[in-house]
Amino acid sequence: MIATGMELIDDAEMRSTARLLRTDADPTEVAARVAWSVLVEPGDGVAGALLQSLGAVEALRCAFGDMSLMPPGVAPPRALAEALDRWRPRASTRAVRDAMRSAHSVGARVLLPGDALWPDGLGDLDVHQPVLLWARGDADVLAAGTAAAIVGARAATGYGENVAAELSGDLASGGTLIVSGGAYGIDGAAHRAALGVGGATAAFLAGGVDRAYPIGHQQLFDRIRQSGVVLSEVPCGSAPTKWRFLARNRLIAAATLATVVVEAGWRSGTLNTAGHASSLARPLGAVPGPITSAASAGCHRLLREYDAVCITSARDVRELWGESDATVAPSATPDHDRTRLFDAMSTRSARETADIARRSGLSVERVRSLLGLVALDGLVAQRDDGWVRIE
Amino acid sequence: MIATGMELIDDAEMRSTARLLRTDADPTEVAARVAWSVLVEPGDGVAGALLQSLGAVEALRCAFGDMSLMPPGVAPPRALAEALDRWRPRASTRAVRDAMRSAHSVGARVLLPGDALWPDGLGDLDVHQPVLLWARGDADVLAAGTAAAIVGARAATGYGENVAAELSGDLASGGTLIVSGGAYGIDGAAHRAALGVGGATAAFLAGGVDRAYPIGHQQLFDRIRQSGVVLSEVPCGSAPTKWRFLARNRLIAAATLATVVVEAGWRSGTLNTAGHASSLARPLGAVPGPITSAASAGCHRLLREYDAVCITSARDVRELWGESDATVAPSATPDHDRTRLFDAMSTRSARETADIARRSGLSVERVRSLLGLVALDGLVAQRDDGWVRIE
């Protein structure tokens, strides 16, 4: 049993490892954030409020020792007592040291809120913002001006994987960071296509960044680390539990400008990511598919029930965040009288003005004036025996 | 040149034919409506205003003779003069008589606004309401409580035709009248499926009801007339011009509770029907398809730009007019703590409460109380060495 929060990070090896994990940050601050990453499950709102209010170091000190530091209003006493009961079973100096060691051994770095590379959008999670991110690979890709989440079912169809690849490749080659969850199916297709065009991609994992999950994506994660980044808010060694998958989905939605669901079953976990996007007021897109395909049922549900935008191209995705491609010519307003004039004419038989008037239901005068106008465009011609239409 | 409007219908044969076309209506009124059907192209707003204000007989008398009958405000003088110039080339007693004769020879009847079978919704077209409808077949099907328009591209795919048939068959067997345009592709599939389940269907044609257009649907129209109805607002002998197709589309939209587009190209004429539905405040549905299919591009456009509802089943169509099927069970709210508890347990190794607390990030007390609760459901069991999860 520890007596004060500082014991959790009061360790010489820990401080030196913290320096390796982050050369440009205060090692005590790094160690304290790591401790919080060990203590809490993702999205712990009481921890979030405490960290927002006191910072990681003081929050440790307060939570595990000097409660007189607690600012008023951070959490109701009961919620705080319950939170301490949650955190205490994990309050172990060894666990914190192990988290650092494991991360260092796989070359992971630590990203902290406020860092230049910290995804801005995560701030919208407020007290549910992660306490840190563990990152393997090239975290610089997070500096991309635009980021899109392309997510979907593991049990994807060839159609879905092709569409995911098409959208992702197009967006990535335009400089957009492709964010996804590293799963089989749509996620994998999205990551791969981004890599394929030399673009940037980031995978948010539900478990630690030291373990490949799913194991069959070991090579994909290796490739992502070459020209992208693998991220997680839980320490190395953490299993990808169901809860952590759900919590991870909020990061994908928050770290991007828009979330696009390519394929999802009726009760797919992907809809959870979509729900996060909606509650964060992020634009949500869904790719339609055949209504006979169970793999598209969740997308159609998003279109019907969640007011998702129908996505058919990378251009549609860019429009989600207000980027519009070259101006589209306004659709020509049909000129009804012209349509009726042409309907009443023939390309073979010449017709007199009165005949054209009768057939079209237009007045003789209107037919005359229209014929004059469209003759200028070369669409009709006058012969001895009347007017013909030119094809 | 006729001197008064009444000359147009002042003909003994005409009156007797009018009696045959409608046994239960004033033959002069029928003849006057037929005359207007001959005089105007569909949707003529000046004629519509005049008929609304004076009735068909007086409107004829006023337009072609005694202008002192004209009520103030029906149409600006200039618009009226232009309208007369449009109508005059067609003002022929023979044309009116021919329209009646042709209709009678093919067994067509005349439906008039105000008739019990007159589709209520057409009234929403206001002055653009048709002056009458020519009907071949069993007009009684128009008395169905609900009517849905199922329309789409001529160049439909197998997918589109199957979906159209599926929706139409399902709706028709539930008593909904299936309204469409009699064209190849989606329209044909919708009509056929309705007939196939012994349901009711109505085809609105752009040309006269005496001619099958397209000619390849001759047999289909024959079948529709057996247990449904073929309708048109233009007289027998009229060609299905482009203008009349556009005008016909407004009838399909107005005569139904909702319009569903099953497949349509990016610039499909079907979008015109959808536009009419929207401007009449009729619910509009679109069936999605693969984004790689050009035949679905127009549907996706309706979903994106026209706020169409995504349709995946007949049930979705019925919801368009507010009919809802059996109540859907609300999706179970996930119990986050339970998820975390189960995540932390194993089906093989028994774990102690403290271990489960550490793994789940829940307090020992919360774990204890949750274990007690879920044990009641038989989802976990206590052994000598701790708790296991029961699968």
C-alpha cells in the first residue's frame, strides 16, 4: 500500500527512463502522466478533471496523499472516493516502472496534451481526454493539416475494401492523414492504401502499442511505423479488452475532422465510433452499398437514423470539413418552351410555323421568336417548305 | 377559325360520345374538359386558373368568345393574351371529336377532378392540376388507401430491378397501390411485381393511353389494364414528347404519398420526378447501391443533395408516410462496468476480487457488488480460488 502519490514515481531508474521516452519534457511530469496511464482505464472522468485542475504531479500527490490540495468542485466527494477505490488496486511503483521499460524497449515515445503533435481534436473530449498517448513510429505525421477517420467492419466485403482503399488512397495522396483502428477488413484496407500512395496513416490501438492486435496485422503495423504512427492510450502490456475498444473509438473520432464508415453490420462496433463522432459534432459520412449486403446495413442505418452524409468519393469526404473542389457548373435550368418547340419539330419533315405551334401548344408568335433564337445556335433551319430541326 | 368556345363542343356526335365516356356526368361538362385536354399542353397554369375560377364550360365560353365573363385576377391580361395565342392553333372541333372517338374506340374512360376516384393528391398541383385523366383499365384501384411511386432508370441493373420488384411486391401485397411510369427498367419491374402478387398498379403515361410506349411494353400495359389502370392527361393520339414526360412526372409525384427512386443515373429524368415530390412536400426516398454503379449515382445524389431518406425495405417506405411496423426493441444501453468486469475475467482461470479490480480498473467494492449481481444471472461463478466467467 502506498502512502503518497509521489512514491509511485519516486524511482531513479524511472526518471532516467522518462528522459528517454521524452527528451524534451520534465521527467517528473512524464513519469506522473505514465502513472496515471497505469492507474486509470481510458476515459476516467474523475482523473481527467483532477489532471485538468492540478496537473499530473499535483493530482497524484492529492489523490494518494494530501487531500487538502483538492480544489473545490473538481469532483463530488463520493465520486472521488469511488475513483480512489478504482485506482488504488493499480497503485504500484513497479507497474509504472514496467510500463516505462516496456515502452522504451519497443521504441515507443510518449505524447502529452499540449505537445505540438498532440491531436488538437482530442481536447474536445474534455475530462475524457487521454492522459497521454504512447506512440510508435513517426509521430510527425500527426502534424498533417487534415485528418480523416476511415473505419468499418472487420467482416468487410471485396466491395467495401475496394472502396476504403479508393477513398483512403485518394485522400492520403492529397495530404490527408488517414486514421483508423488497425483491424482486419476496412481499417486494414484504409491503412494499406494510404501507405501504398506514400501517404500518412495513424492506427489507434485498443491494447498496448507493444503488441500487434490482431496478430495477423503484425506486418501491417511494422509498415505503418515506417511512415506513420501506431498510437494507444493504454500502457504496453495492456490487453485489447472490449471496454478499451469502445474507448479507443472515441480517440479516432476526436482526432479527425470527419469519420467515414465504409461498411458496417447492423450492430457493428463501428457504429460506436460513429456515435462518438456525432456527439463530438464531427461530420459523419457513410458509404452506401447494395441493400442486399449485410455488410452495408450499418451504413444505411447511419444514413437513416444518424443523419450521416452519403459518401461516394474522396471529394465528398473533403466536403465534410468544408473543403470544396473546383466549382461545379450549376445544372442548366431547362428551358421549357425550347423543349416543347423541339418536341414539335422533326429532323426530316419541314413543318410550318402554325403546325409547330399546334403541335407544341405554343402560340404562333412564340414559335416564331423561339425559332429565330435557336436558329442562331444552328439548332434549327428554315427550308422552302418550313422549319426542320438540326441534329 | 372559331368564333366562340361553345362551337368546339357543339356537335351531336360529340355529346353522345361524351355520354359513353362518362355515363354519370353532364356530357357538356365532359366535352368541355376534353376540349381543354386538347387545347393545352400539360400543366398550363392559365388554363388551370381559368378552369378553377369558371369551370370548364364557362372557361371555354370566356376564352374564345365573351371575355366579359372573365373574373378579375385570374390571369394578367398579357398572360391571358399569350395563352389564347397558344390555344388558338389547336381550337378545332374535329380535334375534340377525334379525341373522344379514339378514346371510346380503345375503351378509355374520363376521370374528372372531384370524382371519387380522382387522386386527391393531384389537387396539390393547384392550377397545374390536369384538366382530366384518360383511363384505361380498372380505375377502381385508385381508391386504395395508400399509394407509392416506385420509379427509376430505364437503364437499370439486375440489382435495381430486383430491389424494385422486392419493394413493390411487398407494398402491393399489403394493399398499397404501386404507381409508376410504365418505362423499361425500374418502372416495369415495379408494375410487374405488383401484378405478380395480385396487387394493384397504375401507370401514368406521357403519351395517349391508346398507344403503348415503349412499344415493348405492349403486353405489360395489357396486363396492367386487367387488374390496374393506365392513365394519361393527354388525349389519345398524342405522342410522348420530352415535355410530356417531364409533365407526367409531376402526376406520379402528386398522386402518391411518397416517391421512391430505386436506381437513377447522375442526370436521370427520374430526378425530375423526385424534384416534383420535394416541391409538393411529398416524402422522397432513394435506394442506395454500390457507389461503383453509375445506375445508383442519381440515388446517392438524392441522398446527398435532396435530403432523400435512405430506403432499404418496404418497411422503410411505409415509414415515409408515417406508418410504422411493430415496435422495435430499444437497443440495450451497454453497461460499461459490466463490460469492464467481464473483460477482466477468464473462463478458465479463477481470479480473486482484488485481481479483477486491478485488471478492470474498478474498485474492489464495485467488483464485489457486480459479481454478486451477475452471479444471479449465472454469468459468473465462485470457486475456491476465485471467480470465473461462465460462457
